[in-house]
Amino acid sequence: MGAVICLNGRFLPADHARVSVLDQGFLYGYGLFETILVRQKRPVLLAEHLNRLKDGSAVLGITPPLPLNELPRLVEQTIAENGTVDGALRLTLSAGTAPGEVPGNLIISTRPLPYGPRDYRQGFRAGWSSLKRNEYSPLVRLKTLNHLENLLARREAREKGWNEALFLNTAGFVAEGTLSNIFIIKDKRVVTPSIDQGLLPGIMRRVVLETCRRLGIEVQERPVCPAELTDAGECFLTNSLMVVMPLISINGRPIGGGRPGMLTGLIEKTLRELPFR
């Protein structure tokens, strides 16, 4: 069976779904998206993702084509139509052909998870992107379709044999990865760049901070110098699909022992066992 897409509330074979070539999401990257983990046929942290989509659409002046309170039902039906048990679900909200005058387009789609058990056993290798993250940009805290900077950095990572590229901001401090937030562990303390450093404050980033506090682990949100990563005992990355991914090297230099750390494993295991909804 081919993939089924939900387009503005209608379910269609993926190759039959159409939007206008004049949609400003296509022309200018004017739009938003959310990527959601599906675990045992259930969308994880769906309410948080929908709230962020709602807030972002208000900031950008995008009118959804249907009430957002209908999305939980449509999300669950999309999962069922595609027979997805464990996977990734994406919500894409484009601005449409005339933002502010007519509604945009809303697409719900699914795909397999991009990470497997081997990734967690081995950990990720990353390096510093040659591109800088502009911490003053109003777009940096929004999950927009305007993603070319991230794609260029990710291409650079592939060419160098890295799993991920990491951005520094214009002041030279650590910002974020192309698709992840960054955490370091030193002296049993979990540290992550503060939001003012030029990063998307990810939903899993917040969950990790809350989980660490519940486990009695001290956390800090502050500016982070690049050297702190290689000096750290452990590092890990987060996003809604990977949850917690060990980071074992940066620019070829090992972090800690060059293998996934124990405290990272504890945090990852705790999150895997949480009854997310």
C-alpha cells in the first residue's frame, strides 16, 4: 500500500496530493512544520507540538485551513491509514497563495524513523559548521520551512563523515545542531545553551531539563564555549525523534571516553520509559 497524505482534512494517496505552485511555502519557505514521534501508534507530546504550531502561525500571520482542534483526530487517522506503529509524523503548514487573505495548506504525512539501535550504541559524531547561527534573527526560535541554512550545514556534515553539524552563534558560543539541541555533562551537572544563544527551544529539550530535575540532576542553561564540549565528560543531542542521542566526538576529537556515557544512558532510559501522550 502506498503512503496516504492528509491534505487540508482530506485523505489522498501521496502521489495525488496537490498544492498550488504559487503557495508561498513553496516560493519563499513561508510556513511552519512539526516533526512528531509515533510510538506504539500514538503521537508523542502531540499537545505540545500543536501549541507550538498555533503560536508560530500567530506570529507569522498564517491562517490554518481548518480548526487546529481537529488535528488530533486527523493525526491519529493518518497514523492508522498508513499502518504506522513506530515512526515519524510531520505536520506542514504553508502560508498559502495570499497570506492573511486566504488560508494556507496543512499536510500530515508519515515516514520511518531515521535512527536505529546501532546509532544509540555507537553514538553520533559531529563537527562545527562553517556557517554561523544568527542569535538575533526573529526566525531562529520558530520551526519554519525556511530550512536551507540547516540543509547546507547538513550537507557539509555528510561530506566530512559526521552525523550532525553544530552551529556557533555570531559571538562564538555554541547554539544548536542542524536538527538537534546540545547538552554537555560535566561534574554530574547537565548544561545546555540558553535560549538567547540562537536556538530553537526544542520540545524534547524542555522535557530533558524537566526529567533531569526530577532525577535530582543539577541543570544549567547558559552560554557554552566550544571547548567545553571536548572537555566534557559526556555530551548528547536531543530532538523529538531521536529523544536522546549520545555525542561521542566533535571534529574528530573524542568526548569523554569516545563512547556513550553512563549518565546519558540513564537520562535516555528514563525518557524511553515515560508514558508520553
